[in-house]
Amino acid sequence: MQRNCRFQWHVTNSLGFLLFGIALGTGLQGKAAAEEVAPDIESLSINELMQMEVSSASRKSQTLSDTAAAAFVISQDDIRRSGATSIPDALRMAPGIDVAQINASSWAITARGFNGKYANKLLVLMDGRTIYTPLFSGVFWNLQDTLMEDIERIEVIRGPGAVMWGANAVNGVINIITRKAKDTEGNLFVAGGGNQEQGFAGYRHGGQIGNDGSYRIYAKTFEHEAFVGSSGQRLHDDWRSVQAGFRIDDRISSDHRFTVQGDVYRKTVGNTTGPVTTAPPFNSISNVDNHADGANLLARWEGAFSDGSEFKLQSYYDRVSFSAPALSDDQDMLDIDFQHRLHPSPSHDLMWGVNYRFIHSSATSTSAIAYSPNSLGYHNGSVFVQDDITLIDNTLRLTLGTKLEESHFGNTQVQPNARLLWTPSEQHSVWASVSRAARTPSRGEAQSNIALGVTPTGIPLPPFDQAQVRAFPNPNLKAEKVFAAEIGYRAQWTSQFSTDITAFSNHYTDLIMFRQGTPTFDGVTLTQPMLWFNNTHEVTTRGIELSADWQVLDWMRFTGNYSHIKIEQPYDSANSDTAGLSPRHHGSLRWQMDLNEQTKLDLTLRHVDRLRAVDQSVPAYTTFDARLAYQPYSGIELSVVAQNLFSPQHLEYREVAWMSLYDLTAEVPRSIYGKIDWRFDF
């Protein structure tokens, strides 16, 4: 079996390099034969890229150069040319974002440290709808999807965004913004497959409604092959999905417009469960399939009052139901958000808003995770105000704001922010900010009893040689807090070259962690070690993030980024190695070429430093991806994508059950797939 796997990898490797070698030679010949044509590698110049719209930093449209925050935009063109088939893969292009694939269906994604499968300090939105789950505080990345071709851009804001988005926007905000319906009229069919992307297909149809309205509908499906373990065995972590959705944009009047959109999906995720029983033996391991069904519906009304002020009213309902041996849960979320922007004077741009959210969670407890109570409905509410004050026209601007938030867990939080932007010229801008943000405890931390794994007892008497470790809830937990200071500088040095650099220092207090207990044995009874969640930890992080964009020629462009983070914490042997869960250094370099009008080649080199955590150490790794696309006819694009070409497989994150005797380490394999993209009208 292992010999067959090695043979398959050698064939895939040779085939991938052969295809790219032939295609590269063909493309270069085509370029030499068509020198009179100057392909445009981007639809936007470097100057226009600096003027790209960003709305997630302050809930209003601003240019990137006019944003007093560490902002980065991943465009639709970036997504298409990267060959990314999932949202986590697309996020690898952003500086300061640590993306580590755990297995075929799960990722650890964070900004500025504290990474993990359920990294809890990064707020993620899709069209303003939060996909951050309050059950465990984090994002179930294998549930988040849409047609990749329908994403207009992904806005990545590093640093606290609590004034605009509330608690949990501690280290950053990611907002996945889909395209307007009018921009997706006509028909699109995509399909492909390969050794890991075993098969995927998607279809979209868009059209007009009346004179001003547009609509689209879509459906997609995919199946991802399972990864391999460190010893070469095939794991049970395959991932299958079926999803569909729609969007309608229309106008009520010249000053009022509305959007209605929604999605429905079903996911099946392979999983290996470890020892979750309450009595010895604890070493039972089984392969199961986890299932999730979900749907969401969002409505947004934007308009202007008679005094010229602007408003936005948005509401959404989100339901997800998942079942797994360890835990099953039905969660419903209703969110209503209103914001009002007015201009009391020429030098003030004032915005205020209110938010109400109702969450109902109904969990089915097991011996692995038990909730008390099983069913809970609770309310959160907040109000914010922010004022952009022009101190010197077109040169100096001060932004002051704060959010007051009342949550069921974590009580009341005040989250202020101050930002200063200096633009001495159109090509240069300097900004600085200080802010306070909070991460409220999750329901899991406050109300769940969790079996974390097993630990040796030192007692040479089976079955007492092992004891199960359980974490117990703490209903009196306080919210985690961060005080953040940032400074940034953006510069467009020439019409072909720009840079963006940010430095930050964050001080965290009241971090929620737990301490290891010690099992005892009196000759008859083995006492299980107990862990309690407590606000006992304090950490300081400092770092620097750099990105650059260089359009060397009309047909050639380089983009790159580098991030460094240093995590300082008081030594505590009873807590996990927080500092080691994120790499100190990581960066990437992308090389984009339009070889001729029909042929495009994209190469990506990425390096990630090692993870230093004692129990989850991961060696440093370097990956190389390539994409070659060819357009034989207008509206049709054929592409082949090869990923992780440097090695047959590599480790990005080590998922080891806490203090357990089993290891679910998965290695990311080399992959190659082909794709057809066909745009047409009936």
C-alpha cells in the first residue's frame, strides 16, 4: 500500500512538472510571437490599487490609502489567479494572517498570535454576517463557503476592530464581501478535479429584475480526499459539501436600495474520535462522519434621510445544526443592526449605531462534552459612536470612538479607540492608533464539562495507570482584554511600486486558560485530575508586518509580504505554551505573468517558521505553488494548479488531543488539479 502511494506521488510529481514545463515553453513562444500586444496583468494599476474601497475598518467606504488601520484587500483577481479553492487558502495571501491547515477539512487561522483550531481572537464576517460561533469562540472553517468566483474581495483588518464590530474583534476582522448581483449576470459553469480535489462543480445564473434590480442563484458541490498521517497511513478526514444560494439587489427609490440574500448547505466531514469515555479503558478510537446542515437569510436596507444623512439597517437569521459523537448542537442566531451617518459640520463625520442579537443553543450532551443547561437562549446588545474629525483639510484627521456592549457572558465591556491619520501627500500616509478590545467567554468555557484526554498516573496497576482529564466550567469568567498600540506607513514610491508597513504592541490581560490537576490513588479510588477555566494569564506581543507590490512590466508583477511576531509571557509550567502556537516569521512571494493574451502563469513561494510549542512543535516549511491558465476562446478558461511542489507532504499544525496517548497528526500532501471556467449567455 505504501509502495503504491509512493508511486502515485512520483507520477503526480512528474506529471505536474512536465505539464508546467511544456505550458511555460508554449506560453513564452506565444509571447515572443505577440510582442506587439501588451497584456495587462491587472485590471487596476498600482495607483488604483491604493484607491481600492475598504469598508470593514470604519463601516463606510474609504480608500485603502485613507484608512487609519492595518488593512489589506484580497481581490477577486487575486483569488482566481492563486488557484485557491477555499476561503482559508485565499487568506494565505494576507500579511499578518497565520493560516495552518490541520487536516483535509480543518484549519487553524489567526492574526497576531494565539493560533488554534478554534482561534478565538479573530472576528470573521461574510457580507457583515458574523460566522464566529459563540459555542466555542472561533470559526468552523469547514462550514464556511460560497462560490469563489462570486467573492468580490476579502478585507483583512489586523488589529482591534471592536468599536465597529464589538467583542471578539480583538486581533483583527476578516470580512468576505460577495459581488453585487448586477456584476454576476449571465451564466457561469466551473468544474474540475485532481488527486486531492477529487471533484468539484459550480453553476451560477444571474439576470435583471425590472429596470434597476438584479438577481443571481448558484449551486456548488465538492469532495476533498483525506490526508495522510505522519506514518503514511490514509486518515479519515475527507470533506464533502453541497451548497446553494441566491442574492437580489433592487431599488425602492433613487435614494433607497435593498439586498436580500441567503444560503443553504449540507456538509459531511470525516473525523477520528479519541478516548471520551468516563471509565477505563480510555484508549478507544473510532472513525466517524460528522454532519452539519445550515441556512442563513440576510436583508439589508440602505438609504438617505431628507437631511442628507445616511442609514443602513441590516438583519439576518442564521441556523446551523451539527451532529457528532462528541457533541451535537442546534444553534439559531437573530441579529439586527442599525447605523446612522451624519455630517453635523464640514469637519465632522459622525456615525452611531445599535445592535441586538439573540442566540439560542440546544446541545445534546455526551460523555465527552456535557453542557449545563443543555438548552440556553440569551441576548447581547451594544451601542457605538465614532467621529472622524478633520484637523487639517486633506492632511490630518483624528478618529475617536467607543462601543458599549452588554453580553450574557463577560458582562459589560467598554471598548474605546483613537486613530490619527497624516497624509502629507497623495503618495504617502502615516497612521497611529490606540485601542482596547475584549473577547467574551464562550458558552463552552462558562457552561461545559469537557473530556480533554488521558494522562499517565504513574501507578503500575492497569486500568489505574491512566486517568481522564476533564475541564470544568466557570460561570464567573471575565472577558479577556487587550490594549493595543499600532503605527503604520503606506507609500506609493512610483506608479509601479508601493509598500505598506505596520508595527504593533499588544498587552493582554485576563486571558482564559486552565491549570493541570494531579490524579490521586488511595488504593481503591482513582481521582480524576480536574481543570478549571480561570482568568489567570497575561501576555504581551510585539510585531511587524510588511507588504509590497511591484509591477515590473505591463505583463509581470511581484507581490510579497512578511510578518514577524514576538510573544512574551510570564513562565507558567502549568499552562500551554501560548508563545509556541504561532510562527515567529512567515512570508510569501507571488510572481504573476501574462505570457500572452491567452496564457497566464502564477507562481507562489511561501515560507513559515517552526512552531515551538512543547507538545505541538512543527518544523519550518517552504511551499511552492503554480497555476497555468489558458483561454482558447472568449469566455472559456482552462487551468491547471499544482500545490506544495517542494515535497510530497509537509506538516503545518499538530493536532494532539490534550494530554492524550493518541496522535491525529496529518500532513498536507502535494496536489494537482485541473479546472474549466466557462462564462456564457443563453
